[in-house]
Amino acid sequence: MLEIDARIPHGNIADPHIQTEGGKVHVAFSAHSHGGPECLWFCFRLKNKARHTRPIPVVLHLRNIGNMLGLSPGNARHVRPVCRIGGGLWQRLDPPRPLVHPDGRCDILWQMNLAGRSADVAFCYPYGSTELGSLLGDICGRWSADTIGVSQAGRPIVRLSNAKAAKGGRRPGLYLIARQHSGETPGSWVLDGMIRRFDEMGPAAPIVWAVPFSNVDGVEQGDYGKDNFPYDLNRAWGILPMRHEVRVIQPDLHRWKERCIPALAVDLHAPGGAEKDGAYCFLPNKSKHPFQHRIAKVWADAVEKSLGPDYAGKPFGRIADYPSRWETPHFDQFCHRIGVPALSLETSYQACRAGMLDIDGYRQIGRRIADGIAAKLKIRAGKGLSRQGGAE
Ligand SMILES: [Zn+2]
């Protein structure tokens, strides 16, 4: 009665099994690691192949969550993937039922109704070329989208910019980057909100250059992309880069730096799969890099203040002391090396203190981050500058 199709944008599923039990269709599956050591992202379409289109009760059964980054029996109840019926709006699934087997393995089960011909299911709200196209349509004519090079599989890497800045320009500048870990879609929705807010600021905005899909191959292929082979993109930022994407973005950072007063670089991520603490950032290690820590902390404080208690995680500024497969430089370390303060920002796949995060919530986080940066730059970004009546 049901079929699974993973050949949709960002498709990812492994080991699917479909069977009917007690009037419900049971869809068991795993997230696919796509050749890397870690997995978390999944995305697929369920198709109703029956003659009728009466709602079909479906049980989604995600297996062996202990193999997924940041998931465990203790936090399984916080995991709320998204689904959409037909081409409709994405919505969170209802809270799940964790299932711990006698041997200790843990699965998670969600209930849903398939009404109509198809339903798409994903770990979090997808963000790819369609969603970026919507953003570009809304900021059309005011921002440029230029190809700065290609990925290691030959896909174009696009960089957005809000001004034709000439060499030696004296406006403050921001460099933004998302999806180094390609499955971390909350970073894209936050970037979307930031760009919309900077667009509303008009000529008062800082110079903004932004790479929406740094790991564009992983975005297109539905890879989770954290620690993936041949080399995690966010560990490839040595002076001699270990991935071609970094080889492309590094000279772009230098071009940006020559055309503004470089104020800040921001790298947008998502944390472990079950974390539900809104947005927070990683700062340089205080004991190893006290000067860089102090400068980044000033920016982090400005962003935390603007996010407010509903959206800012506690604590907001953290030190990345988890073990890494590659001890080579991150994006923010490269930025510090070339004299640019940088923040690495994490936004939950799930929730913040104000409740479950939806697309508007992610954009709101981005808008507040933009406002915090603008306030620190002493840019008057008030209501009068709004283009779409969306200013707060
Ligand atoms: Zn990441």
C-alpha cells in the first residue's frame, strides 16, 4: 500500500521495512551514514499506492538511535522530526514513544496520518536550493549571488553579497557561512533570518557576504556531513586546505577583508540531535587563546543580549572540548589567524526555552542575531529601515 522514495531532494534512508500491523502501516528505517562515521539526517517520501486516498495511520519507527549523533534512550523523547502532506507546510510530528529493547538497543516511534497521495518526512526542516530560491526572490535586485568556485564534486559554490564594495571600502563587514556539516539545516534557517533582517536595514547594513551551502555536495546528496570522509569541511581550514571547498572560500574571505573593515565572521551549525537549548556559541579556548577569547566574548555577549532568554541557551558562550577526529583548524580558527573575530553558532534541531522551534522561530533567532551584531556596530536598525514591515 505504501512505497518509500528517497530520490527526493536531500533524500536519506537506510534499511527500510514496511508492514501492516493492527490496521496501521509500520515503517521501520535507519538514518544512512553515506559512508561517514556519523549519521543523524534522514529525509524520504512515503507514497500511497492504494486506489483510495483515505487517511492511512502510519507508525514511523526509527531504529538504533544510539548510533546517531547525540541521541540516547534518556533524550529520545525530545526528538521531533518534521513531516508534510503532499506539497504542504512542514510540521513537527507529535511527541514520540521511545522503545528500549531488553538488550539495551533503543528505537523511537512516532504516529502520523498519511492523508492524500504522499508525505515527506525529515529529521528537521529541510533547506536547499528551493528554500534559497525563495529567499533570493524576496531580496531580488538588492543582493548578488555569485559563483566563487565549485565543490569537490563540481557543483557551484554560491556567495551572496548585499553591496558592490570596492577595494579599500570603509564600511564594517560580516562574512557568514552555513552547512559545513550539510545536514545541519537549522543553521540555514538562522542564516535566512539574518539575511532578511540585514536586507531590511538597507544602506545602513554592514557589508554582508554569505556562503549558504559551503558543503553543497552534502546538501544535495542528503549527507549528514559531520566528520564525513574524505575530510570534515570544518576541520580542513589549515593554511593549506584539505578540501577544495575551503580552497575556494579562503580567497573569498581575503577579497571580502580587502573591501570592508572586517568586523566578524559567523559559522552556523546545529548541535547534537536531541539538544533543546535554543542557540548558543562556541568561543576560543580561554586558557590557550585568551586574546581571541576576549574579543569573541564581546560579540557573543551582544548576540546573547539580543536573543534574550527565550532563545539564548544557558550558558550561551561555551568551549568546544568534545573529542574531534581531526585536530586541524576550524573555520573560526582560520578567521582568527587572519585577524578576523569569529563565532561558531549552534541552533537546536528541536526547541528553545520558548518551546518547539518552527521555521519562523529559526528566522526569528537569525533576525535577533543580526540585530545584536548591528547594535554592537552602532548601526541604527530600527523600525524606520524596515522594507517589509517585519521590523521589531
Ligand atoms: Zn556542525
